[in-house]
Amino acid sequence: MPSATEQLVIKGLHVSVEGQEILKGVDLTIGRGEVHALMGPNGSGKSTLGYAIMGHPSYEVTAGSVELVGADGSRRDLLAMEPDERARAGVFLAFQRPMSIPGVRLADFLRHAVTNVRNPDRKEGQELMPMRDFRNELKAKMSELSMDTEFARRYVNDGFSGGEMKRAEILQLAMLRPKFAVLDETDSGLDADAVRLASESIARIGGADMGILIITHHEQLLEHNIPLKTHVMLGGRIVESGGPELAQELHKRGYERIRSAYPEAAAAEKALEESSRAAAV
Amino acid sequence: MSTATVAARSAFDAAALDTILSGTAGPAWASDLRRTALERLTALGLPDRRDENWMRTDLRLFKPQAWGPRPAPAPATPPPEGLLASAILSRDLAAESYADFEAGGAAVGPGRLAGRFASLDGHVVRCELDAALAARGVVFGAADELLAAHGAALRPHWFQVIDPSCDWFAAMHAAFHAASAVLYVPPGVRIADPLHVVAGISDGGVDTSHVLVVLGEGAEATVLTETAGGGSAGGPGGFHCGGTEIVVGKGAMLRMVNLQNWNTGVWHFARQKAVVHASGRLQWTLGALGSRLSQVAQDVALVGRGGSAQVNGVMFTEGRQHLVYNTLQHHEAADCRSDLLYKGALQGRSRLVWRGMIKVDKAAQKTDGYQRNDNLMLSNDARADSIPGLEIEADDVRCTHGATSGRVDAEQIFYARARGLSADEAARLVVAGFFQQVFDRITIPQVREALARAIGGRIHRIA
Ligand SMILES: Nc1ncnc2c1ncn2[C@@H]1O[C@H](COP(=O)(O)OP(=O)(O)OP(=O)(O)O)[C@@H](O)[C@H]1O
Ligand SMILES: [Mg+2]
């Protein structure tokens, strides 16, 4: 049944890294305008889901589907697209650990990104967005985010503090305005004031038409982004979904109840931990 | 086992020299230098791999007998223009980079050249100098005529800066240089716009041009030299055997750019040396994109107190290109600074060799010497060798060197692609970022831009 809005639909997703299965069947549907929270212990597979949605070449999808389903029922298969095509189709990932690109200024990087995302059919070598327009927009967005405009002249994530990296990710989100965004621990590394600001900013950027999946271990980011649903990942599966109250419960009490309620997933978590430990030695 | 040196024969022989000497407008003393060089040449074989400077240069496929002087081009042949000249003359740099834009780069429009000199296959095809500069005593143009007319200023330097007898290529060049250019800037004269020298060759062509730049006390100039043309790999290719001599007078300032942009079938042998006098400043940028095999000696001698030299290298190689650089920063006087940064990106099965030496004489106290070579490997089959060296006889000096070799990180590429950049765009951006540090040192925006674009255009997809 077609829904009233466009949706990101993930069904039965299995993902392996170096032959090791990490995600073992994930189902998740996010509509534009909805905020979902994804929680779960370290190593449960949250970032893996983000990478798989974005098309990281090391994360091999062995089964399942990820699609953009239009309000009219039209379907676009994300898994058949290159990462940059996915970005141009309106999908965004704020990285848990953003990569640095020394020598490339954030502004020049973003100008390429914005130009491509806004003109999905642009071929390389065609005109970039006019510098003047770009600069004006960038400066406006930076001031909304209380960022010093000098920041745009720095090299992408090169020598950035943990907090600066996360703020730069939010700036990119604001400039690119995707349809669907996965924010992978965008709150980590931010001080208390910065988290509050980030929470407000994300709510403002998201507005009424962005579907957002917030991966977090904390509560504050959700303050202005009340999740329609909270999902708990354990051992590579979403084992439980609930409302905002589930997020609160997990924050307060941790994952013991979840582990005992889903022994199979807890066993998978243990097995994965052991195999990564074995791989490390 | 000792082997007797077998003289290497080519069409650069006594008969060819007679032809040159009978037609030259040059002075007798310059002809004598050629004859001496020919004598030396006839006794020499090609450089030996046992020589440290030639150890990493494979000359087995270089056949001297294939090369000799080439006839003049047909009269209507257009002069070569060159990448740097087009960048200066026609490129509007507006809005290329955010930093330039912020710095008012939108205003950087087409620039001017104060003088233009072009040759094709060893024949002068263009020679122009701003009349106002000529009136102020600036001398620029074809060497033969100018050596005759300005012997007093030029003779003390002509083939005195570089050693014309050190090997076969040096001697060959000293005997048979053609379509050579000289620039002399009198004391105190400052030239704002660049002077441009381009040496072009046709497919299978030959260039033996020499460049001499002399700046008098307190003079300032910017000189751009570049090469263009030749055949690509697999065809007749081409041959360049050249030399560059630079004299930076007391308190003078020279910005020099040499771009080697031959097609990939050209053999390139060049000996380049600058002498910097007291408080003189030299910014010397080498760009290398082309040639099949290059062997370049780049020396800087700081001979007067307080001189400084900044040496920049931008190299991009691909296919089976093989480029070898031997650099020397020779501190002969006290209180001098030299700072060398060579950056190379290698694609395909190409190979890049840099062997650098900082030599500090006993008298050169308070020397500040630095050399660094960074290479970025864009393929698994490319190979880069960095061999820094220090030879220090003074005791109160600061000399350091460094070298790195890295690969493009797949995670960087993924990050950029996740933001909508295509794989090629992402690769180009990462490589551009790698060169940024050296581009930041090149103070002529059009040169930076031209090099960046030329390199960007050559980068293949990085897996
Ligand atoms: N590139 C990789 N190479 C090897 N193992 C990986 C890789 N990416 C993920 N893994 C493994 O997959 C499992 C899930 O990792 P993932 O990063 O998705 O967890 P997470 O839920 O995001 O954890 P955290 O809360 O600590 O960020 C872990 O065991 C991890 O070691
Ligand atoms: Mg994670």
C-alpha cells in the first residue's frame, strides 16, 4: 500500500564485512518528516547499517533490499547505485568518524557536493554552483549554526577536534538538505552546549520533510528531535521497536533487559565479539 | 673488468658544428666554447650506471645516433604557445577556489607577458619584448645576437654557471645548443609581468636550447619557461638536451618556473643551476608532467651572505614514464636559507626518483637548510625513490630533511562519494589536496591553476 510520503524502506538486510556477517536481517521503514532513533550496545551493527545504506564498498550486502519508495509507489533500488548516486538521490550519512582530506578546503569540497546533489545529472567538468551564490548560502548556514566562517577555509576534517568534525557534518547536512539522513553519533565529541545547539539545529534543518535516523548513545540529541520510533539493535538485528519512552528506558537502565529478552541476539553479539577478538590476534 | 669508454656517435658531429658556426650570429668567444665542448664530446661515452647520478636512469634504449640537428619548420608553422602562456593570457581565474575568491581572486583576469620567446625544433620562431623594458636596458631574446651585442654583461655567465664538460649530455648541449634565450635585467630594474620562453618540438623533433637569466643588483623578474610537443610513447618521440643558468644578483629577486610538458615519447636531459648572491632571493618551481625519461640536475648555489632559495617541485607521472631528479642545495656562504619541497603523484607503472643533497661549506655558518620529498602513489605498480642527503662541514647550522610516500586512502574516496562526488572527482580532489602545500608556495596564481588543471586532467579513476 503506497504511503502518503516518500519512504526509505529496508527489508531483510544482511551485510558482511570481510566474510563475517554483521547484519542478520534488518527491517526498517522511515518516512520523510519522521525521526527514528537507533540504539544498541557497541558493536551491535548500527554504523554498519549506515555504511550499507550509503554503499561503502567494504560492506557487502548478501541479502535483502534498500529502496526509496515514492508516494506514488515508484521504487528506486539504492543497492544498485554507486555511493555518489545515492547521495544525489537524496541520501546522507553523517559519519561517526569523518575522514580528513588534507589540502582540500571544506568550502571547495562542499561546493562540489552541493552542485552534484542539486543537479543529480551533472557530469564531471560541468559548471559548479556560482561561487558568489555558494558563498552567500554557506555563510548564512554557518551563522545559523554559530560557526565561524573561517572554518570553511580549513582543510576537510584535517586537524579538526572531535566536536569540530561533528559540527562540520551538521553543516554539510544543512547545505545538502537530503531526503533521508543517517546521523551516526553526531553528538559524540560535542560539549554540553554544542549538543543542545546540534539538537536544535538538526530539528530546524530536518524540518517537516526529512527522514532522519539518529544513532546515539545519549538522550540530549533527541531533545528537539522526538523520535517517532526507537529501535534497539542487538547482534545485527533490530530486536525491539518502541516510542520515545524506549530510548529513555535504555538510557536509564542499559541493555540487560534486552539481552535477556532476546537470548538469540545476545548470543550472536557474543559470537561476533569473540570472532573480532580472534581476528585481532 | 675495466671497459674502455666507447665514444657515443650521433649526427651531432664536427660537420654539424661547422654548419652551425658558419651561420651563427654569435661572437667568436661563444664559438670557441662550442669547439671546446665538441672536443670533449668526441671523447665521451654515454653516462655510466656506475655513476651515482645515473644509477637509476635506464639509457639502454636511448640511441644517440637517432638524433641530430633538425631543419627549420615551414614558414607558416605557428609558434608553440604552451600551457603557462595560455594560462596567463587567456584564463580568467574568477571563482576557481574559495580561498582565491575570498582573497579577491574574482579580479584576477587575463594577465600580460612582458616578453615572449618561442622556438620550434631548435629554430627561433618568436621573439618579443615590451619596448618600455628594452628602453630601460632589459635584454631579452635570441642568445646569438645578444651575446654579440652585450658580451660584457653576459660573457661572465654564459656556460660558466653549469659545467659544460661533466658528461656526454652536458658537452653535447654546450656544443650544439640552438634557439637559446637570454634575459638580462640591469641593476634596480623591476619587471612586474612574466617573461615567457617556450621550446617546442615536432613529432621526432629535437631541442637543445639553452636559457641564461642574469639579474643585476636589486633587480626583480618572473620567468616562465616551458616545453611542448614531441611524439607520444611508441612513436618517433623526441629529444631534448638542454641547460639553464641563473644568476641572481645582490638583493635581486627572481621567480622562475620551468615546466617540462613534453609528450610521453620524449627523452629529456637537463642541467639547471642557479647562483644566488648576497641577500638575493630565488623562488624556483619545477613542474614535470611529460617525457618518456627525464634526467634533471637542479642545483642552487648560495654564494653570498643572506641569500635564500625556495625550490618547489610538482611532478605527475603515468604510464611508463621515468623521471629522475638530482638536486643540490649548496651553501657556500653564511646566513643563507634553502628550502626544497618536491611533491610527486605517480600513476600507472611510472617511476620517480629524487636524490637530494644539502651541502654546507665550512664558511657557511648559520645555514638554514631544508629538503623534503612527498610522493603519492595512485597505483600499485608505480614506484618512487627518495634519497635525501646531507654533507655538512660547518658546525653552526640547522639542516633537516624528510620524505614520505603514501597512497590514496579508499576511505577518503568513499567519504567524498558519500557527499555526491563521483569517483573521478573524488580522486582529483584528494590529489589536488596532496599538492596544495606546494601550490601554496607558488605565488603566481595562474601557474598554480595551470598545473592543477593539467594534473587533474590526467588522473584516472582510483580503485
Ligand atoms: N570495516 C570493518 N572491518 C572489520 N570489522 C568491522 C568493520 N566494520 C564493522 N566491523 C565489525 O562489525 C561489528 C559492528 O560494528 P559497527 O561499527 O556497526 O557497530 P556499532 O553498533 O556502530 O558500534 P558503536 O556503538 O561502538 O559505534 C563490530 O564487531 C565491528 O568490529
Ligand atoms: Mg558505530
